[in-house]
Amino acid sequence: MRAAPVGYMCGVTIRAVVFDLDDTLFPEATYVASGFRAVGEALAREHRIEGFGERAAAVAAAGARGDVFDEALRRSGVAEDDLRGLVPWCVRRYREHLPDIALFPEAHEALENLRGKVKIGVLTDGWLVAQQGKVAALGLAARVDAVVYSDSFGREHWKPSEVPYRAVAEALGVAHDACVYVADNPAKDFITARALGWRTIQVARPGQTHPAVAPSEAHSAEVSALDLRAAMAVLAGWMG
């Protein structure tokens, strides 16, 4: 666990805890697996293409990122001329499916323990329809005070844009220096939160999707913890 760097404000009462979603409150890999299954089932049902889900998982496991659907369709016997129309169809089905996902066990604990003590928010990046599906599947709307989707402001306002951070603080009715952001990805999650005066905790689980090493000191969180339970222990200390 990394100690707080010099320069952070002390003595300010914490009134809101805002969580990132993917790989913070639930394992992102389970969403990917759910999406591949959903697309595979749709392809089998509507296009009589079998085995796509398994092939997509294998392609992703081999390290592919931007062209997973293209390669999995090729391995499923789809001709190159047909990829142009079928890949966007697969992407749409992937983003729009209702995922089979669940919160980390310690996320349940964190949300329950914070209830009534502070305002609770979620601030998440990603395509709006996909993130809305995740929040719905996890039942988060009933468990937090505000959910802000950066994509609702346009792709140019995904993190690290200030816009969604300001929006969630306003929705919670809390000043920036009374907010804590708990998230996993130092490439984009913390630099703006720090600039606005938020306190920050990185959840750096082994095997998470995004690298846990910050690209610069300005991108790093105040404290890094190995899981959400450890992060909540840090938060409890800050809250006294």
C-alpha cells in the first residue's frame, strides 16, 4: 500500500465516495466473456454461424484487442467480403446485450458499509448503452446516489475530461475537496480528480485489465491498495 504524497489536503471532511465501475466494482473480464457469449448465440440464431463465442475468447486471450470480432469471424468461416457488414452488427450486439455479471463480494460490503455515512456515486467511462447495461445488471442504481456516464457528454468528455467529475460532484451536492475517487486505471482515472482536489485510491488487483503502473506521478493515486476491502480500510482511516 503506497503512502500519500506530500501536498494532499488533510482535515477536510469526506462527504462523498465515487467509484469507477469496470475492474473496480466488478471484474471487467466477466463482461467481455458475457458479451462474446451473447454475440455467439445471436450469430448462431440469426446467421447460423456456430462457435463464435469460443473463438472470440481464444482470440482475445492471445492478445488481440481491436480486431477480435474480425478474426473470430474469419475463424468461423466468414468470407472477407462479408466482414464489413457483420463486424458492426457484432459490435452492436456486444454493446447492447444485458450482461451476466456480478459485483465483487467486497463491493457489496463497501456499498453497504458506506450507506448513510456518505453520498455514494459511480463515474464510468465507455459507450453509454454498454455502461447502462452493466449498471442495470448489477442493480447499482438502487444502491448509490448518482451514476454519471462520461459518454452522455460525448466521446470527447470521457475521462480524463473534467466534465464528468464536475457532473458527479454536482449531482451528489458535494464540494470537490470532500470527494474520494476509487478506481483502477491510473492512465486516466486520477489525474483530473487530483487536479480538482479530490482524494484518490487506486484498486490495483493482480490480473486486472489495465496496467496498474501510473504513466507519471501526476497520474498516480494518493494511495494504492490490492483490493476494494483494503481500499475501504484506507477510507475508514481518512474518515476517522
